[in-house]
Amino acid sequence: MDFISILSIFVLACFVGYYVVWSVTPALHTPLMSVTNAISSVIVVGALIASAAAGSSSSKWFGLVAVALASVNIFGGFAVTARMLAMYKKKERPAPKTPESGGAK
Amino acid sequence: MEPAVAVNPWVAVAYLASGVLFILALRGLSSPATSRTGNRFGMIGMLIAVVTTLVTHFPMTQLALGPDQACFDNCSASPNWSLVGEIFVAIIIGGTIGFVTARKIQMTAMPQLVAAFHSLVGMAAVLVAIAAFLNPGAFGILGGDGNILTVSRIEMSLGAAIGAITFSGSVIAFAKLNGNMSGAPIILPARHVINLGTLAAILVLTGLFAASQHAGPGENNLFWVACALSFAIGFLLIIPIGGADMPVVVSMLNSYSGWAAAAMGFTLHNTAMIITGALVGSSGAILSYIMCRAMNRSFVSVIAGGFGAASSAGGEAKEQRPYKRGSAEDAAFLLKEAENVIIIPGYGMAVAQAQHVLREMADQLKAHGVNVKYAIHPVAGRMPGHMNVLLAEANVPYDEVFELEDINHEFAQCDVAFIIGANDVVNPAAKTDKSSPIYGMPVFDVEKAKTIMFIKRSMSGVGYSGVDNDVFYLDQTMMLLSDAKKMVEEINKALAD
């Protein structure tokens, strides 16, 4: 790919990002941060290429450390986002009518 | 030499697919109902990216090639299983640490966790840039003259610089948020000169490196100097920023981690990385903007730092003004009689761990036929949306929780405004007192409510910004002076009787 096509993808993706992020509800801004954090670990692609390449062995070790760091983020980021999102619940509609709703979890 | 990426058109399609899945992951967050599916899209996208990379760059043992050449289709080679093993060990070690941390972390500690995660992305970007610098052949960025391609040199220097700034900046943000370091700004003399000078030096070094005739693999120390300076500047940029501005800093570092990934995506010609970098970069930038707007601070003034250093001196020598003090029983009586109650939680509530008892109070009030809503200020927590997560954890339904602009007009019809652990966000000085440090910040119009209940530990402490609050002394205000959790527990007891 030449530089201009890459730049085009980048610029268009910035616009997509702009509109998609504004549509995120403010109540979910913390999960937004943790999930963007997880997906920015796609840098693991570069780390894997460096690890798997033959040639410079120092480059391989830098790559392997980067794979480990990015993996912390991938697993941690998606897991903590899933954990947070599981907490968001809607109001149980019948609950306000019955006075003793304490038993229902 | 063949470029190392996109050997097969399907590979490019796979990376594009994972980029699109990441867009869908963010799109899902437009409502809590679709958010879980979105998160799953994100995971699938990541899986596709990782598997594609492993398949196309499967580790091979070189048999007939020189040390700097990568091997693709038509050279004799055999799979290097020990290297595959090492890669999986790295993934398993990192993955386990990440997963266990994500399970155990307390929701109040979310800002620190996110700052720590940002630092890892930053460090990973630096390491990948270093690896590309040492072994450009593997990334397909080695030119015919034995030098790294000029444009790639610029891209990887920028990637390394942004990554390094993200790393050291996030480490400081983590230390400040986690209490390993005081939240007070650390002001160096002539810091603006030092910072701008260092930034200029990084750019000049990058330019010289790009223009250099000696830029073979691992050659040319300008790259290392630029990296070292970038680590230093990340540190210098964040230490003068006070604890109150950390929500902006965390959002900003979120943005930086995205730009670092995008820069490395340019180096690797990888669509998934470029799309993701652009998404994350815009996301962090928008969140920083929202946080700045909520505090009525300009982005530049936050970055310049120093806020919260001198302002506490202002509100000290004030005479004691009369206020009304109420008991838990008084509060319970008024709450039970009310028709509409709006609860305004602040970070003090989370510190006191009062969110669960608060939800029990709301349940009791609802059982008495009271209409209960929660009002959240954008800076109520320590990061964007933090308070919403804390309430969700306490099983507060998200459709009872409202944002500032959606609920502010309702205070006129509200019988009780119940303020717990918040202060600056209900301070009318933000609307009236031009000399106040929080002037211009959007605040809740609690003074329009019939009764205001204000839970506060004592009358001596003032808010984060160090400003006195006129709401304490209003006729309709009842001060409930106690620990937030204890007070709400007592109200609950009184309500149950």
C-alpha cells in the first residue's frame, strides 16, 4: 500500500471515530475508555511480527516483551469492560408496585 | 524485497474486518442494551487480527538466507516451534495478569487501572518501534540502499515518541490517582521553556534521523536520544497537573495511546492498527474535551498545569455563618413526605462506600411512592462516566440515572435535593461569582429545590477547589453532618420504623 492510501484510511477512520464516539452515551464513558484501551492493544500485531521474525535476536526479545504487555491489556481490557457492562441493568418494572421488593436480587 | 505485509489479499481483508469490528465495538456503547454485544465484536476483531498475524508471520527457521532477510513463500525453511512456544508463553503470562487484575479490581480504582493499561500500550508501542528499528527487514521497511525507508523512519520515531510520552505520563497519572504520589502539582521553574524545548528537540532529532544517510538496522543513535527525551517529556508534562484535573489527563493519555498505535500502523502498513488508532485517538480527544467543558477549563490551561496549587489559600479566613443542622430522623421524615427526590452523588460517596446503602434508601423511598432520580455531573467521579459505573455496581438501574443537562430543569419541581459527597458541582458561585476559581463551570440548580439535604463530614472542609459553598447557609438547606455511609444507614433505620 502506498502512503496516500494509508493516509486516506487514517483520515476517514478519524471521522468515523468522531461520529461514533459522540454517539456513545455519557453513562458508558468509563467502559468506552477501557474498551478503547483494549482495542488499542492491536499493537500486538507489530509485536507478533517482531517476535516471529528471524534475524536480530534483540528485536525478537523486544517483540516478546511487547506481546506480553499487549496481552495484559487485551485480556484485562476486554474482561474489565465486560464486568462493568454486566452491571448496567434496567429498572425492573413491577418492582415499584410491590412494597417488599427487597428479596428480589 | 517484498513488503512483509499484505502478501495475500485475504490478509488485508482480514485486518480490515477486524478494524470494522472495532468500530462496531464502540458503536455498541451507544446504549447499555447493545454494549455487551459490542464488547464481543471487539474481542472477535482482536482474535482475527492476532490469528491473521500469526498465520502470515509464522515463525520459521531460516536455512538459506542472510540474517537480515525475512522468509516468505519460496525459501526452504521449517516451522520454529520453540519460538511459537515462546510467543504463547508471552501471551499466557500477560493474559493471566490482565485477566486476574480485571476480575479483582475495585470499581473505585478504575481510573488507576485505566492509567496503568495506557502505560502498557505506550510501552508496547515503544518496544515495537525499537524492534522495527533493529530489524526493519521483518517489517518490510528496509530500502534497497540498506537504509530504513525515510517515511518509515519518521513514522516509527513518532510512534516511539508518542508511546514513550504515553508510558511515562500514564505512570505519573497512575501514581497520582493511586495515592503513591501527592495529587498536588509539582511546579518546576521555567517548566514551559523546558517542556517546549524538549518537544522541539524531539522533532528536530526525528527530522535529522529521517534525513540521515546512515540509517541501517539499529544504526544511528539519534533514534535512541529521541526515545529517551520522549520518556522524559511525558514525565515532565504530567507532574505539574493537579489531582483535580486527572480525569482530563487520563482521557488525554487514552488519546495518545491511540495515536501511538496509529503511527505504528503506518510503519507496518496495517489497516487494523490505523483504524483502531484513529478511533482511540478521537475517543480520548472527545472525552478530554467533554471533561474540560464540564469544568469550564480550556484544554491548554489543563495541560499547562498548576491548577489547585494556590487556590486553597482563598477561602480560609471567613467568619462562621449560621446554618441549620438536621438529624437522620428529620431527614427521613421529609424524604418520606416528598414526591420527587433527586440524589446528587459525588466522589465523597464512593470514598465512604455509601453507594449500596444509598440504593437501599432509594428502594425504601420508592416503596413509599417517592419518585427517586439520580443526577450525575460529568466530573462526579475520577474519570469520565465513573459515577455511573459506581451506581451500576450498587444495582441502581441506569434509567434512573440522568446527566446534568437532562435533569437540571427538574430541580424547580423537586421536593428534596439530596447531596451526598458532592460539593463544587452544586456551588452557585460557579454561576454568580466571577472571582471564584470554579466560575463558569456548569452546576446543578439545587437552590431551586424546596428542601436541600447536604451530607458532609463537617463544616470545616471545603470542596476540591477550596471554595466555600453558599448552599450550606440557605434557608431550605439541612446540613447532615456525619460520615456519608453512617448517615444514610441511620436514615434507612428511621425510614424503616
